Amino acid sequence: MSGLLFFGALALWCLVAALMAAGVVRVLPGGRWRVPAGLAVFACLLVLPVADELAGAREFSALCQANSTIEFDPARAAGRTVYPDYGAFAPVEGSALAVQVLSADYRDVETGESLVRYRLFEAQGGWLAEVLRFSETRVPLTFDGRCDPGGQGRLAALFQKHHITLTRRPKKAGNKT
């Protein structure tokens, strides 16, 4: 159903952009350059609803490139048992789109020392994603808004290679959860 809504909105916007471009061309004086000018106006209007996402996609890609690593010391982490300790999402300041970062630490069961760490980034869509509301998370319409260096089996392969055992968070004495 959301796909139909998206294509309906896209078709409506194409029609509006074409009518607006034709209106601009009508007010221009005659000449050979009217058609290229009309096409340029149409192209600009067509991209306008997702312009913030296109700019934000570049920023998000650069952010992911710079921070898409799993940090660990193989000598310290090899053969140990760890549990996941996720922080809370925090906003990333200074980006065109709303971006949040989550720190994922894998701590030693015995000492609580962080042995493996990475950061997960999530971007929200632009104003069009907010208006259309295809999902409650406002995912971007033009790019994948998730950057997870530990995903797609990379973290599991790293753990297997270095004989790191993953377990649940240990219960503290007196804690009934």
C-alpha cells in the first residue's frame, strides 16, 4: 500500500513540476533556449522534494566512511568471553539530516573491560519522508540510512576468528532480572 502511495505522490509531483516548468517557459521571450530552460526548470523542480536527502546522503556517507570500523585489540580480546553493552542513541550535531549514533561495546564477563567496540549510525529522512510517513522511523527515501560496521556477519566472523565467545550480560548479585 505504501508503494502505491509513493508512486501516486511521485506521479502527482511530476505533473505539478511539468505544469510549473511550462508556466515558466510561457513567460520567457521566444527563442531556441526556451525548451532547454524549461527542461532545466523541470529537472530542478523534480529533485526539489528530496534535495535535503541528497545533500544529507553525502554527509552520511562521509560520516560512515570515517567511523565504520570495529575497534579492538586482538591480543587482549582473543579467547575471552564478552557480553554486549549498548548505550543509548545520541544525536550527531551539525548534519543536514537528523543522525543518531549508538555505541556498541562488548565487555569482558570477568572484568567489565570493553574489548570490542563500534558505532552504529542511523539517519532519518528529509522533509518529504516526514510528510509521507511511510514508517514511524522516517527512513530516508533515497539512500540506506543505517551504517553498521558490525552487521552482515562481520562481527560474528571476527569473534570466530579470534575465538571470542558471546554471552548474555551477567546478572549481578542481588539483581533479580
